[in-house]
Amino acid sequence: MLTFSSILKRQFPAATIFFTISVFAREQSLLFYPVFIYGFFLIRKRFKSSDWLLLFLPIILYLPYYIINYQPVSSERFGLLIFNFENALRTKDSLFSIYISFGFIWITAIIELVSRSRGIQYDKDRLLYWGGIITTLLALLLALFLTNIRETRILFPPFIFLIPLSLTLLKAIHNYIHKDLSKKAKITFLIFFHATMFGGIFLMRLLIPRFEFRQCVNYCHEWGGINFGLAISILLIYVLSRKLRLNFHNLLSERFIPDSFNKSAAA
């Protein structure tokens, strides 16, 4: 997060330092390197020779460390896609891992990405938009092909983009429920949410009565059901309410006003 905040502030040396530290702290941070490069090109516009050094410095510094500490990778690792879906029970575990990694945020992030794709005007918006898409796709591909995808934590890195992406829609829904719905409509919505939540728990128990590897089966069923209820409720209220969609798009346009505009308005 500090890396991309520094890029947006045009503090490129700081961004390189933060990213290099993150790579040494956790190799998985390399997943963000394509977005790191994209952010440089997006914000910098005109490159100097020193900028190229800043761009590749994390790899230049990390590569010798990686070579010194290199451990041969088992050939079995490249067959993990087959392993992840080798039988019906493991397939359910793998699909559940993908689903529960983001839960209802899958829905909010997709709605936000589709809405923002219609007109991306500002660099902050572009970095958030493409950062979310790039890191999510890379995390999914790497988890499917090179890891045991049942380890849900492997899919977590895109959260730093998907959560900010989802906040505008969640704020619009919160405002709509509290300000625009009548008391009767609020009660109806709460009943519907709880019905879908308990329906989701029942569905989880029906589809995946047990897991091959995952512990705390009851917790997994309940957490999966809660996210199912949230996802269906958010999707339904978004589709049915034109006013909510209008408020959401208004919030989007307000959220990404250029800094120069904000300063002139304040003056």
C-alpha cells in the first residue's frame, strides 16, 4: 500500500524502497510488480535514465539473494492444477477456497469494475482499476497452477485493490438503506438478507457436507452462508433500485475529482 501511495504522490524513490522491502519480506509481493511498472508509466509520463534504475532496482537487488538461497522446485509443483481438481471432494474444496477468499466482495468488486470501465478519467482511478484486475488474475492463475489453492491465504494479495474498489458501492448501499428506504422496506430487506444467509448455510452444507483438508467445517459453512446472503442481497438491491445506482454513480464521480480541482475549489 505504501508503494502505490508513493507512486500516486510522485515519490518514486520512496515507492522503489517500499516495494524492495516488501519483496525481501515476502516473495509473494512480486505479484504486484506488473502493477508497480504500470503505475510508474502511468504517473511518470516522461522517463529519465534514473527512472529506469528505480523501476528495475527491486529485481536487481532481489535476484542475487534469490540465486544464493535458491532451492530446486519439485516437478510435482507444476502438476498442481490437476491436483487441485483431482477428485470431486478436492474440486469442491478448491472452488470453495476461491469463493470464500473474497466472499461478497467478488460481487461488489465486479460491479465497481464494470461501472468504472465506462469512463476512467483520472490516474488514481486507472491504477486502482487495473491494479485490481491484474493482481486478481495473476493471483488466481498462480494459485491454480503452482500452489494448493485450498490454502485460501494465497489469494489474499488483491485485497489491497478490491477493498478500496468496493467501498464506494458499499457506502452508496449504506446511504440508500438508511436514508431512502421506509421502515417497512428496511424490515423486508433484513428478512430477505437473513433468509438468503440461512439459505446459503443450508446450501453450503448440502453441496459440501465435508471438506478434504479444511478444518472447522461448521465455521466454513456458516461463513460461506453469510457471504452468500450478503452477495445476493447486494446484487438484488443494486439491480432493482435505480435510485441506488444513480447515487452510486454520483459518488463515483465525486470520489475521483483531480487534486488540482480540489485545491482550486478550496481556494
